[in-house]
Amino acid sequence: MMKFLFFMIFMIPLCFMYNMFWLVQVLMMMLMFLFMALNISIFNFSNLSYMMGCDMISFGLILLSIWISLLMIMASENLNYKNFYLSFFLLNILFLMIMLYLTFSVMNLFLFYLFFEASLIPTLLLIIGWGYQPERIQAGLYLLFYTLFASLPLLIGIFYMFSDMNLIMIYFLKFFNMNYYMLYLSMIMAFLVKMPMYFVHLWLPKAHVEAPVSGSMILAGIMLKLGGYGLLRVMILFQNLSFKFNYIWVIISLVGGFYVSLKCLCQVDMKSLIAYSSVSHMSMVIGGIMTMNYWGFIGAYVLMIGHGLCSSGMFCLANINYERLNSRSLYINSGMMNFMPSMSMWWFLLMSSNMAAPPSMNLMGEISLINSLVSWSWISMIMLMLVSFFSAGYSLYLYSFSQHGKYYLGIYSFYTGVSREYLLLMLHWLPLNIFVLKIDYMMIWF
């Protein structure tokens, strides 16, 4: 695991050299394929080195981190064209990738907390430095304080665990069962805010709307998955308490997922709609993890990876339209099929994956989550039906509104998609639908 870290660290000087925008990207792709070739044990931690290790959960999420980081650079061609603080931008993305890589691979809970929080800094810099509107400062503060406020108790909880058990290695958590209410709350609250759970989700739409395309991609693709990853790792410590209290989180998540789906249908800003749809999907992930059963855990894992690719792709599409029209309003972006007919196909493919149509990973994840939630309580069927129905509803709403109808007559000049954009969208869509052929690896790790 250390070798990949050194690979990333040695890429840093490239950021400051002239005209290295594409080389950094090619090296990230090379890193991606090297990491894919890693010999990994499905059932246990492998590749152990210097407090770092990798099991199936880490493996998938690290792959996703490197992939999304590579696609972020590809989507930000506009910065390269204008040479807008390019070296700092590349450095920022590289630093973010290193932090995410370390978050998913360290074995020590305290180090996990450290890198979990450190990944917030480059994201904040992305939003404040390359965002579009003056409100980006406020959005950055929302992001920072929501996350920090909830994660201080997590730090104290980790210290308490260390004083109690004399050990905080993630692997050994399964041998303990802690029965402390406050510890339970403090350990999971930080992850629920990061997910984000309904009621503490307000920072997410704000941050997404103000962030540049790269910021939105990393927020939707990886940042929300940090919370899910933390829950998957920590829930095993609190098995007794989970059976007592988890129904609260499941109820909040399912009802919240339904409310947010309705909220999606009221949006007129494309980015805002996609951001709220992320909250709706993540609510199902929280529900699945909180049922504490096999189906829930694997469903949450598969849906997290599927949603990371799908949501990131949708933000790319919104940005492609924004670069042409300088507006994210659905009214101005309507009738795009007249201008970019082949882009319309990519809208359709990514929207269909978003509403969990086969053969996407989202479908596999949602089937597992529905299985887990219905086996937990049959009453959850009601909310699940509503969430699934409205999920298809807002996806179709966004697709039909943006592609069909009359186009805005104020558009005076236009150009269709360029090959870089089609490649970018294909690199989102292909893994999302091809990984289904290897879904058995994702289903047997637990």
C-alpha cells in the first residue's frame, strides 16, 4: 500500500511544471490500473504495510477515488484553457486524492479520523477558490461547520475507546461489543452528517451549487462515501445498541428520502436537483447499514460505488450545459436535444442508471437494500415504494425538461459536444454498467 502512496507523492512536482495538465491525468490512469492489478484477499485485510491495509471495502472505494480524481481533471479543461491557477488546482486535487487514499487504507481509527477530516480542506479550497458565485464562502462555511461540529465527539469517542480497550485497530473492533449510549451516538453522528442524513443534509445542496464541476464530482463521488465507509467499519462495535436504537435512523432516513425526492421535483436549478437526488440515494444506504444484516451491508457498498459514478457523471452533464449557456436554470437549458442530439443519449444513459435501471450497479445495490429493509420490517415497504417511484420521477423530470420542449431563444451561438466530453461521460458510464458482470466480488466480501 505504501508504494501507491509514494507514487502519488512523487507526482506533486509535476503540478508546478509547465504544460503538465494531461501528464498528471495519464499518470493517474496508470496508478488506477496498477492498483486494479493488486493481489487482494476478498475475505480479509491484505497488502499490510506501515499501519495501512486493504480489504474489499477499501479496495472498491480507493479505486473509485483515483478514478473520480482523474475524471475531475478531465472535466476541468476550462481551467487549463484559461490557465486559471492551474498548478494550485492540480496540487489541490492530488492532495485530496492522497488524503482519500489514506482515509480508506489506514488501519488505525485515529489516523482514519485525521485523514477523514483532512480531506475537508482541499474540498473547501476547491469550492472557495474555483466556485462561481459570491455565496461560495457561505457554502464553504456550512460544509466546514456541519462536518466539524459533528466530528469532534467522534475524536473524543476514539480516545475513550483507546483508554478502555488499549487498541483502536479497525480489524480488532469485531472482537469487542461496547454498550455505552453516548459513545454510540458520538461515533456515528459524524458519519451520518457526512452521508448526509435527512435533517443534517443542508450543507450538501449549498456546497454542490456553489462548487465548480470538480468540486461537485468529488463531493458526490467520494465525500458522501466517507460517511458510509465509517459506518460500515464502526457499526460492528455496537451490536447490542444497534438492535435497540437503529430503528430511529432507519425511520428518519426512509421518510427523509421520500421528502427529499419530493423536494427534487420542485427544483429549477439542475445542480441542485442532482444534489438532492444524492441525499435521497444515500438515505437508502443509511437504512441498509442500520438494519445490520448481510444484505444491507453489501447493498450499501454496491450502491455507494454505483452512485459515486452515476452522480459524478450527471454533474459533468450539467457542467457541459453550463459551459455552453452560462446558466444552470432548467428553463434556459430546455430543448437541448435540438442542439446536442448525441449528448442527449448520454443524458438518457446516466439518468436511467440514476433511477436504477438494469444493468447498472445502482439496481443491484437497491435490490439488496430493499431486501434488507423489508426483512427488517415489512412496514418499510411503503416508504421504499414511494422513494423508488419518485426516484424515477425526478430523473425523468430532469431528463424530459432539459432535453425536450422549446429551446430558449436567447441562445445565439452554440457548439456541440467535443470528444473529451464524450470520453469523460463514457468513463463514468462504462464502469457503472460493466462492473455488474463482476458483481460476485462485491457480494461475498462481508
